[in-house]
Amino acid sequence: MCAFLAMNAMGFTLPFYLGMELHDQLAPLLQFAVMVLSSFSVLVGGTFFFRRAWAALRMGTLHIDLPIAIGIIMAYIGSFFGWLTKDPNLFYFDFITIFILLMLVGRWLQERITEQNVRQGYETSPAEQFVELFEKSGTQGDQEAQAAGDRVNVRDIKAGMYYHIPAASWIPV
């Protein structure tokens, strides 16, 4: 959807890049169309970043989606102001739609590569890898059968167990 919106916004902006003047007869209509397409792009694609940034802020952490969300909002507000005041120096709706598209494609690629790496980690994980259990103060959970200091195979780790991971190692569970 965002690719459709971005390509159409670029198509409607192209006449301005090729020399169309703001006082030409079709200029206001094309600018309005680009503004509408950009608004839909912000609503459809931008909300992905807005929700994740807001969730991170509510948890008291900073996330890479925060500057992306702020950038989208600020660029949209600036472009909307430029559209209202007919200032062509502030009219960047086409940039906003392309930016959102590229950020979504980048996030999709990142998640695909991460999933692939996790799958590969599970497949190449050593069969006999052990970790040392420890007891978290005040709770025992599923550890009742295991005492602190016991070693357990990583394939036998269950929810609620607490264990030490040796430095510079990874354990897919």
C-alpha cells in the first residue's frame, strides 16, 4: 500500500521537478493530490513506527522507531504548513511517502534476516550444550527438581528456570 502511495505521490510531483510553475492551472490540484496521498501514507505506514515508538516510551526506553516517528511527524507538519501557505520550499510530501516506504522495507528486511539467523542458530546449535542453574531469591518455579548449581542440557530448559550463560556464548531456547 505504501509503495502504491509513494509511486503515485512521486508521479504527481514529477511535473514540478520538470518545471511546472505554482501558478499553472493544474498545480493546486496536483499539490492537493500529493498531500492526500502523503496523508494516507502517514496513516497507513507511519502508524507502524508511531505505535512502536509510543510503546517504547511507555516502557521508559528509547527505540530506533522514535526518531523515525518524530521525523515523519515533523516533515508532515512542515509540508502541511507549506501547502497551506503555498510555500514551495516547505512542500516535501513526496519525500515523506518515499521515506516511509524505505523505512518499512528496511524493517521488513531486518526482520527477515533476524528470523533467518535465529533459524540457522537453532539448526547449528551444539546438541550437547549445558548451562548451570541457579535459584532466584524467593521463587523456585519449575526448578524444584533441579538444585542450584546443577547442570542441565539446553534442550531441557523450561519456562521459569534461571541459568547462567557463559560469557561470549549464545544459547537458542
